[in-house]
Amino acid sequence: MRINWAILLGLVLVIAENAIVPWLIPPGWSDRLLPHLTFILTIFVAGYAGRHPAFLFGLGFGLLQDMLSYGHLIGPYGFGMGLIGYLAGLLSEYKSYTISLFSWAVLVFGALLDSIVYSIYNLFRLTELPFAHVFYWQVAPTALLQLLIALLLYVPVRRYLVKASLSPGEDNPE
């Protein structure tokens, strides 16, 4: 996999996440549903490029998200996405990324990402909400939405990343 193609796709997803997705989410749910498209791509990078590129990819795009969207602190999404990229890369070294493992990783690591961000916000007293409330109203719906988006994007992104990694004379393994 050429990481340059993944970075270009990540920049497109950042633009889509900040310009298009807010229009698609109903106004009553806009404070609860925060689909992180670059997080899903970080899980893909972890599966096809390994833990170190996924760590750097998650760290870079997480910090970009911190600066563009969530202005209270700079660093929670960068830390969370970098850590999760590394953990997902470790997971991909022990098991091949099938659609079931990928779905599990997006669901569990998505909930973990939002839990890490909540924990950092709680540490610095930026939120007063209890974790059970945040989990029920934000973490679980966001993780399920990310799973739905990841399943819709699984085949096209996988084909795109596999084609980008093939040399010119090599046939597609599918």
C-alpha cells in the first residue's frame, strides 16, 4: 500500500467530514453523532500498512481534527487515533483483516476513541457529565454509525488501497 494515496484519501475525507456530513445529520442528533471518517481510514491503514504507519496516520489526522473541529483542547483526538491506529496495527499482525474482524475493530475501537476523548475532557474538567450518560447518548450511537459507514465503504476502499499497492505488472488477487 502506498501511504501517499491513503493520505490523499484522508484529506478528502476530512473535507467531507467537515463540509458534507454536518448537513446529512439531523439537527437534533448533531451534538451526539460524530462520525470520524478518518478514524475508519486509520483502521484500514492499520490493516494494510502496519502499526507504525497507522500510528503516524492516526496521530496526524487526529491532530488535524482537533484543530479544525473540536477546539476545546488540542490533542485528545490525536492521542486517541494514534494509539488506536497502533493497537489496530498490532491486531492486524496477528490476524488477517477480514470483514468480520474489521467490523469488530471499528465498533470496539470507535467506542474506545470516544471514551478516551471523554476521559481526557473529564480529566481537565471540561465536562461534568457522567460516563454512563455519555456512553448511552454519544459513544454507542457514534460507534454504530461508524460501523455502518465502514461497512458501506469496506469494498471500495479495500479495492482502492489494494490496487494502489500493486505493481504495474501484477494482477489483482481478488
